[in-house]
Amino acid sequence: MGSQQDVLTDTTKLASYTMVLQVFFRLLTFALNAFTLRYVSPETIGIVNVRLTLFYTTIVFLAREAFRRACLSHSAQQSWRHTIHLIWLAVPLGICWSLVLGWIWLRVLEVPDPEKIPHYGTGVVAFGVSAVIELLAEPFWVLAQAHLFVRLKVIAESLAIILRCSITIILVILHPHWGLLIFSLAQILYTSLLALCYILYFATFLGSEEAKKKSFPVRSMMEFLPRYSASQDFLDWKQAWLAWSFFKQSFLKQILTEGERYVMTFLNVLSFGDQGVYDIINNLGSLVARFIFLPIEESFYVYFSKVLERGKNVGSQRKDEISAASEVLQSLLKLVTLIGLIIIAFGYAYSQLALDIYGGSMLSGGSGPVLLRSYCLYVLLLAINGVTECFTFAAMSKEEVDRFNYVMLGLSLSFLCLSYYMTLWLGSIGFILANCFNMGMRITHSLLYIRRYYKESPYRPLSGLVPSSAVLCVLAVSVAVTGYSEMMLCCDMGWPSRLAHIVVGAFCLFLSLAALVLSERKLTNFIHSQFLSKQPKKKV
């Protein structure tokens, strides 16, 4: 698979391309939401973005997350034949989950009024089928991710999202009365094209000169299919038990990740219309988390999994690899912490303006700005948690993963209780505060693990959590200046005042970034060499 530096180079390239891809996705999605708000009801958006999307993501996550983590874990004895067999188990598991959860969504949960929101049953079936279709491409995705096929992911997901948005816009304009049928058809076409892109790519790639040059472990499309052999076990049972450990963990992680949607769906604490408004603000608040932090987490989990031997302490690792992993972790923590602090600093003064521009008074009035401002704190915690957990899960042994499952169980139960009672007490903002509490607990666990991991070494990667005093001072001044600017210039005084408020924020942001570049030299060198330069430096 190449040297440690080659892995880092390919990983950072993957993260960079994925960030660009996520920006593209988010821009299209938010443009689509702003467009559909003018054609369909908030109740329909609530059903699609909360109820049906939760159904789809739950199936996909529970069916594949554990297999992905187990199959991408570094092991010198890894057999790709066993890996392919294991990852195919995601398909029957996905079918089972779609049937069980489909029955719950249709028979147990509250069904929308068919006069206001028709075709709900068809929507549940369509989103369940789309989940299974996407799982059919899972063996291809795992090998592409393991061998860092950067362009494949970018092209496949770009084409699929463009198709989904195009179909949605066309049908919303021509047949807005179709309601959920529009989003159901678009979802099936999206996952179908996504799976087809991966399959067609490998059908062309296998047997080519490039595949032979890279010594790709699979030589034909038939080798992607499960095959029984009397001479060897069907599965690598060590890998399978690791997947089982991750499965128990992923079940709990899904509750933590989508907890507020489960509370909304199963406990009916908000109406469908309120769910739609909350989901739009929630997506806007998590914009940076989705297109920057998530790609970093996914890509650098692959990096840490490849350079670290799972379950071995620092002394048992190769010195050059543990040193590089420490420097990368420190730089990533510094990067996401600074991004999160910038979001907090400028989010307070610009939340109301952003909501007013995006959705009008429906979003900017009432509790909308308070929700978005609270979300800024959650984004910082989400960023730190993503980086610390991607390292922790890559370094943990199977036994440590199993023990962490009990921690996740306690967090899941406390989160559900907190979400329910805090929502009854504080409304929608209770979801965000409950998320902040649980994310803080997860960060604490990961920080303690990393501290113990590096205790017997000279490396201290957690120092990346502390920004320079110069950056903190500039951000503090920016908070005061932009807060005063919002009070004097925004948001009911017309566009000239709004533009002046935006100019003030842009100037403060420029000063903040200048302070960052001047005082965080090590971080700027890391960003330049690993994300921006076409020829990264030889050392991290």
C-alpha cells in the first residue's frame, strides 16, 4: 500500500476532494430547500427531511457502518477475499432492517393526515428500497476507499446528487401536488446512479494496465461475488468479531448522532411543520461540520488505521509512524478548534441575517436565530469529537471497543432523557443543549484515551486544542465589534445597512485569519503541504 508518507499524501488528497464535494452538495441541497420551501408545505419538508430521511439513514448506518470500520482496519494478515465476504453481509442485514423499521414507520408511528400529506406509505417503501440499492455497491466502495480512489467518489456522488436535485426541481415545478412521490422517485434514482457508478468503474478498471501496475487484489468482477471454498473459512472470524463489536457501538452511535430526530419521530414533541423548520435550521447550522469536519474524520480514520497497529501501545509501534501520527493529530485538533472558534465568534452576530436571507421571516423570526447561535457551540464540540474519535477508534483494541460500548450505552440513555425533558422545558433549543452535553462527554472519553496512549512517549498531540493568544484576542475583539454592528445596522433597516454589517464582519474575519497565519506557523505549513500543495513535503 506504499509508505507512510504516501498514505498521508493520498489521505489528505481524499479529504481535500471530499471537502470540495461536500461544499458542492451542501450548496445544491440548501438551494433546493430554499426553492422547495416556496412550492411545498413545511409539513411535507418535515416528513421528508426528518421522518423518511431518518428511516433511510438508520437502515444504511446500521447495515454497513460496523463492516466499514472492520474492513478498513489495518492488518498485515488481511485477506481481501474474507473482507469482500464480510462486507456483502451488509446487504441481507439492510433488507432485514428495512423490513423491521418499515413496519415500525408504517404501523407504530403516527401516520400523517393523508389529506394534507398523501402517499406516505409509498414514501416509506421507496426510501427503504433506496437504502438496499445503495448497499449493493458496498464491496466496491470499501475497496475504493481502502485504495484511496479519490476521483471515483467525487464523480459518483456528484453525478448522483445532481440527478436527485434536477429531478426534484423539475417535478416540484411541473407536479407540486405529487408531494412525497417527488422525493421518493428522486431518492431511488439517486442511490441507483450512485451504485451504478461504482460498479461500472470497477468493470472498466479491473484487468486494465493501471490495475496490474497497482497490484490490485481483485482481478475480475466475479471476484467481487461471495464464493465458498472448502479449503478456507468463509469469513475471517477475528475480523467478523471486530465488526460485531463495531456493530454494537454503531447502534448506540446512531442514537447519539440522530437522537433529536428519534425523539421528534417517536415522542411527537414537535409538529411536522415545526420539525421541518427545525431541520432546515439544523442543516444550516451544521453546514461547516458536514463539508469540512466530516470529510476530515472519514479520511483521517483511514490514515490512522493504516499507520497504527490496532491494540498495540506506543512502544510497540514503529517510531516514525507514531511520530507522524502524533503530529497529524495535533495539527488536525488545532485546525478544527480554530475553525470552530471562528464560527462561534461570527455566528452570534450573523445568525439572524443568514436565516432572513435564506428563508425569510419564517426562519429569522421567533426562536430561529437563538437555535442557530446555540448550534455554533455544538459545531465546535462536533469538530473536536470527530478528530479525537477517528484516532481513538483506529487505535483501540477489540476489547477496548467492547468496553466503550458500555460508555456509549450510558450516553445514549442520558441523551434520550435529556432531549425529551429539555425539549419540553426549552423547546427546540433543548435538542441542541442535550447534544452539546453528550458530545462533551464523548470528547472527554477520547481525550483521556489519547492522553494515556501517549503517556509513555515524548509526544503531546492534545496541545493542538490550545490556540495562540493572538488569535484568541482578535476573535474576542471581533465578537464585540460584530455584535455592536448587528445592533446598529441589522436586520430591519434595509439592504444598505445589511451590506455595511456584512462588510464589518468580512473585515474582522480578515484580521482573524491574518492573526492565525502569523501566529500558527506550524498549522499553516501543515495545511499548505497536505491540503493545498500538489507536491506535499516529505515530512509532516
